[in-house]
Amino acid sequence: QVQLVESGGGLVQAGGSLRLSCAASGRTFSSYAMGWFRQAPGKEREFVVGISWNGTRTWYADSVKGRFTISRDNAKNTVYMQMNSLRPEDTAIYSCAANGRARYACTNPNEYDYWGQGTQITDST
């Protein structure tokens, strides 16, 4: 069993930056692919970024390429998402997720086994 806890959300002006963290419990974190998803009001959950178990491969949604960066520190059981040049359309609840059956991330949320409670990012412009 893995428990995920996100932090770092909040209010941010357009053009600003935030860094989200996702702290995981469990000894097997380092073998899991990880992903960040978001869900805006009235919209379906969508894939944002993903990272392989060892951090050597990453995946990005087209809407965030060049602005968001995912990374992980397996020694700290934590995955991060640096978000720069934020836009009003980035407003959403952001959740991290762990895929316990794969070492490489995918965009399908149904492939992920564990989810955090989510953290809200809101445009304050």
C-alpha cells in the first residue's frame, strides 16, 4: 500500500510559479512510475506529466511542455512538479498518482493504483 500526500498548491497570478510536492509512504515507491493529473471544474481529469521509476524518462501533456517540469527524489520518496509561466487555464485540482504495475508512466488515469487527495491551484489574476 502506498499513501500519497500533495502539498504546494495555492493562489498564483498568471505568469507566476509554484512547485508541487508529492510525498509517498511505502518502501516500494522507487519502483513505481508516477504521474500528475489535474481536474478543472466541469472537465474530466487529464494527464499533466509523468516520470519513470528511476527518473530517466519523463512525459508531458502538450499544454504544459516547456512550462512544467517533473522530477523525483527516491531517497526522499517524493516527486515534484515545478510549474512556471502559469496561465488561468491551469486552474484545477492537481493530484499525484502512483502506478504500482509499471515502471514507465502512461497518460491513462485508470492505470494508476494510488492517488493523493489533491491540491488546488487557482489563478488569482
